[in-house]
Amino acid sequence: MRYLTLFFLLIATLVQAQDLPLPHSRQLAWQQMETTAFLHFTVNTFTDKEWGDGTESPSIFSPTKFDAKQWATALKAAGFKLAILTAKHHDGFCLWPSKYTEHSVKNSPWKNGQGDIVREVADACRAAGLKFGFYLSPWDRHEPSYGTAAYNDFYKNQLRELLTEYGEMYEVWFDGAKGENAKDMHYDFEGYWAMVRELQPKAVMFSDVGPDVRWVGNEAGNGGETCWSTIITQGMAPGVADATYLNRGDEYGDKWIPAETDVSIRPGWFYHPKEDDKVRSPQNLVNLYYQSVGRNSLLLLNIPPNREGLLSAQDVTNIKEFRSILDETFKKNLAKKGKKLAKLTDGEFNTAIPLTTMQAQVLELGKKPLRFDRIALQENILNGQRIAEAKLEYWSGGQWKELATFSTIGYKRLLRFKPIETNKLRITVLRALKGQVELAEIGVYQSSSRE
């Protein structure tokens, strides 16, 4: 009878888990990276433009001190886990010697046309322990076939080159931008995505609406205060989506497509000398982390290489300090002092504890009060995302006092508040989707004085 009961409990758990969209292993691995880097680099770097028009001569592309190892070393030291390179932007200039166009590094003075930026960056990233990915712009303002059905074959040929000649990829970035004179251009996204899935099965694919990772709806670094990892994509496509909807997600969504928060460390996406004094401060970057990773998203930070082919000194300094501040804040989880919180402080999703809606769960932090001003909560997203609203309280002066009321948790929710002292917290799920709600992790921290 005991084994029969356990069997039915297992079946019930599986049924509950299947009633909501669940993350694929590649999506879970992607979100756990938390911070990734974008590298916008092309002829625009030398023309001082954000969007090239496709008429730029390859002769202007000449990064005299190009050093992919410097990029990778700086990103690794700043705690980034993956780098995405703009292999081709809207101008159509290719950072690799593509067989399908003359508009590439092979006709530039850099290394006498014998160089390959994609190769060097990919190799440098892997040597530094970083994962690698690329952006291949569907919009190509140089290619004559753009705007016709034949362009899809051209694009797929270039996509195949990148997918087969540069090792393992972990993110492939798409967007739906297109020229005003090519409104009838139909991108074969289904075909593009099928090729990526076949040739690089570990890679997540980004676009406004996935299929694996979605746009957060803005380029300001703001994840939604409410942010569901699920959406309904019907009626939407890359370039045709509701930004507000993407920012919030949809608790009734039928597909697991979590949000990626893309933002630049400078006002522009490409390097401009006039923006050298406008680099985001380390504290500003830390705030972006709370507004993205801390709201169930991932932070994709653009750090554009300069005309020498290096990451600028101020950018490197600021991203390193950014990581140092985060490391100082999150180095020591004070909740580990709680003897009954082992399952919530082991870094594992599958050791979660169940929560019942409208029933408070007391979390004992230890015998003596602790002083802290940051809390991290994580839901067991292996079982889907279920918490829609929750309240957190702390014990002080012989009574429970409200600390915060918030909506979604998902992969991670970070809370910031004025310092408190307590040895007990109480969490109450006020509203949740059907099925078993599970809290996977809790972190209690004292922030760095440098925040």
C-alpha cells in the first residue's frame, strides 16, 4: 500500500507540473548565466553612425590594435558568462570572410583582408571560459537581393556559415527590423530557427517573441515589476509585438519564453568618441542588475569596442567594479545560519519547499537577529512559474511587520529595502496559479557600501 501511495503521489506531481509551460534545459542554463555581454562592432564604429546604409567602403574598417583576448579577459573578469557578437548589422558588412558577399573583412585593410573577427572573438571567448553567440541581422542594406524571396536563401547561406564553421554556439540573436522600401520583405524565421535548432541544439534563439528568449520590451534596462516567463505568441512576430505585453509576460501564456533585458553601457549601441564621458557608472550597472535579473529576466549588457578594436578603459573599469560590488553584496548568504533552511540555501531548484496560498510560512534565520537590506527569492521553475503575488514580513518588537508585497518571483526576485534586524521572516503567497507552489531558494544579504 505504501508503494502504491507513493506511485500515485508521483503521478499527481507530474500532472501538476504538466499543466503549465516548463523551461527547456537550454533555457534554464541560459537564465542561470544571469549576465551576458553584447559586442556591437562594424563599419559604424568608424563612421560614427548607429545604423549604416550599406554603401560604406570596407576600406574604412581598420581596427589598428584589435585584440579579442582583451575583450574576453575584461568580460570574464567582470563576471559575464557569454558574449554575443554582431557578426553582421543592418549595413550588411560581415565580420567574417563570407563566401556570399564581397562586403566583408576580406576586402578591408585589416590584416590585409586575411582576418576573421568572428573567429578570433569566438576563440578568445572559449579560451577565457566564456560561451559565445552571434547576431546576424536579417535586414541587409547592402545586399542587392534584399526585398525579394531570393534573399532568404542568401541569409540562410550566411547563417549556415556561422553555425557550422565557428564551434558551439549558445545564443543566436534575431530581430525583425526591415527597410521602409522593403515592407513586403518576408523573413523566413521558421526556416532560420529550424536551421539553428538542427545545427546548434544547445543555443537559445532570441527575437521579440522567441522561440526561446523574448525581448523585454525596452532598451532602458527595465524588466517588468511583474514578469512572467510565459507568453502567447499568436498574432505576433519579430518586429510585430506589443512592448508592454512583452515586458510583463502573461500568466496565461502557453509558451515558456523568458525575457532578456538588453541595454547599452553607453547611450549608443556602437562606439562614439563623444560618449566617452557618458559611460554608465558601476552603481548604475548594479541598479540594472536589480531591474533585470532581480525581476525574472537576464541582463544583456552591450559594451561596444572602439576604433582601435579594444574595449575602452572606462568601460572595462566600470564593468569590473560593477561585478565587484555584486560579489561583495551576495558573497555571504546570512540565511544559511537558519538550521531548518538547508533546502532553501543549497542552490538547487529541486530541493524546494511547498507553499500553500494564503497560509504563512515562517522562515527561522537563527537564534540572534541579523542585520540586512537585501533578499533574494527563487521559485522552483522546474515546476513552472506559479506565484502571482506574495507578501514578506519580518519579526520585530514582538510583532510581524510588512517588509514588501510583490508580484512574480520566477527564476529570481531581488528586494531592496532599508536595513532591518530580525531573526524571522514570514512569506505568504497571496495569489498563485493552479498546482503546487514551491519556494526553491532564499538569500539574505547586507549590501555593499559602494552601492
